Amino acid sequence: MSAEAEQTATTTWTGITPDAARRLVLAAVEAFAERGYHATTTRDIASRAGMSPAALYIHYKTKEELLYQISGVGHRLSLGLLQDAANTGGTPAERLAAAVRSFVRWHAEHHTTGRVVQYELDALSAEHYAEIVGLRRQSEGVIRSVIQDGVKSGEFDVPEVSGTTLAVLSLCIDVARWFNPDGRRTPDEIGELYADLVLRMVLAQR
């Protein structure tokens, strides 16, 4: 198990029981992030979890069910972080900075999970895809609302709220793709950097 998996096993996946089901999720996260969903087999996942392929089907009927579980947990956690940060009070700039800081930090600290959650969406079934897209739209709504508040107050000056919202979220999400835990910046430092960059994008020139 990777260092990130050990860290997140006690936080991100605590709601998944029994222990064998949680081990399979952790193994699937690492396999999907490393090999991609389509190149990963159920045998790969079971082997990483120290289980037989047959044991996997006791807990998950298909590989897609594992991806759905991972996607649901990851999107709900990141949405909750965004909502908490955006509702802390203060000016739109302070709220937007807090939301970006929190969202970026999560994608850095959980970069392996983040890669699966954000970049394997198209492998979900139509029903599961629709549910997860609904969660993504809620995340977009949080950021859009804060930006709209800033535009209304005159604090922000953006050409288009919807496009700016997507740009901000894309910037944050992409951290999961390139973050290296052995790099020179910590998740907190990257969160601060990105919060500053986003504010430079939206603040009205005085």
C-alpha cells in the first residue's frame, strides 16, 4: 500500500465496510490511477488487495461498481470541502480563496484518488455517470455562486461567470494529475499559490 493509501484509508474510506470491501477500493484506486480503468482487470485489483478474484465478487459485482464507489466518495468529500469553505463568511474574495485553497489541497493530498475520480468518469455506466455528473454540477454551483456574488458587489470583474467557473475548477482539479509528494511544494503551499492566482484572475482592477 502506498503512503497516500495508508493516509487516506483512515479518512476517505472509513465509511466502507467490511474491511475486505475497503481493501478492494484502496487496491482499485491504486490500479486505476497507475494503469487506467480499462487496462485494469479484476484480477489485478484482487491481487493488490491480497485476495482471490472470486472474493472480489462477494463485495462488488463488477469493476464498474468499484469505480462508482470511488467516484461517489471522492466527489462527495470534495463537494463538502468546497461548501464548507465557501460558506465561512467574509467577502467574495475571501470565500473564493478559501474554497480554492481547500479544493486544491484535497487534490494534492489525495492525488491518486483525485486522478481516478476526475479522469475516469466516462467509464461509468449511464446511470452512475448521471449521478456523479450531478455532484460535479453542485461543485460548479458553489464556485459559480461565489463568483456571482463578487461580480454583483463589484469586487470581481470577469467576462463570463460560467466560463470563469470552469476555468477555476479545471485549474484546481489538474493538481491531481501532476502533483508529486516528493516535490518542493506541499499541498498547503500549492493551495495558497492557486488561491492567489485565482484572485488575480477575477479581482476588479482598482
